[in-house]
Amino acid sequence: MSDKDQLIKDHDYDGIQELNNPLPGWWLMTFYITIVFAVIYYSYYTFFGGPTSDEELAQQMSVISSEQQLAQETVPVKSEKDYLALLGNKEVLEQGKAEYALKCLACHGDKGQGLIGPNFADEYWINGDGSVAAILEVANNGVADKGMPGWKGVIPEETLEAVAVYIYSLQGTNPPGARPPQGEKVERK
């Protein structure tokens, strides 16, 4: 085909003549496929009951919720006696002390005497009752208004338990330079 055959009649502007070059076949095929896909997609979600984004999210959240509930049911619940039994385990105390030195020492001091954070060595507690379970609860969830981060998901659960047992073991040690009592006095059982 010559340029003369491709000329579009009456398309002459300032001496420039327009040619009629068709689009490539692969491009046209892609364009037609996208049109067909758009019609099917629109029809499915508009007329044939395809799930909305909110419905998909709700379904996925229910799956996550059921998996979390199942996981909580399979984890054995430890009692205070179980935690207190760990006080005699040197390995657990050493693990707790090592993690305490990494995460807690900056705010609570090397001997639990309290720096910016409260004193762990006395009988007074701001959050909880001083039991291992209460210490573990605060370590897991933190105290946002006091600047204490929650360590759940950051520190493995077994290590957090070891830290809570170590902190419990600090009670009554009366280290030098301890921060004055804060909170309510709790009698150790």
C-alpha cells in the first residue's frame, strides 16, 4: 500500500495530509479483552451478588477471630502456683534477668530500684497487685499513659513469663537508691 492509498480525503491542514494507519492487532485485541472483562466484572459485582469489600473483610475477620479463639483455648492457663514454682528454677531466673537487662533496666534500674519507672523491690504497686500474673499482664499490655510499652508479640511469651518471675523475685530486696514507694501497699502471700 502506498501513502496515496492511505490518505484520508479532505484532511489537509496547512499542507499536512493525514494518513490512515490502523492500530496494531495485538493492541486492539488487548483493548477488546479489557472491555469484555470490565463488563463481566461489573455484572458479577453489581447484578449477580458478588461480595463487596466490606463483606470480604468481615468474612476474613471472622476467620481470624475463630483462629485466635481456638489458639487461646489450646494454650494452657497458668495459675499463680505455676509461676511461683518457676522461682526455684535458676534457668528461668537467668533468662528473665537477661531479658530484663535488655528491655527493662533503662526505666526500672538494674536491681529493680526504679528510675523513671516504678520501684519493683518494695511492696507498693501502681498497676496490679504484685503477683506474677499481674506483672505479666502489665508487661504484655503496657501502660500507655505512663509510657510503658506493651511487649506482647515483641518478646516471646515464655521469655515474658521469665521476666515476670524475675521481677517478682526482686520484691523485698531493698536495693540502695531505691525510688520512694508509689501506689498501694500489697501484702505478699
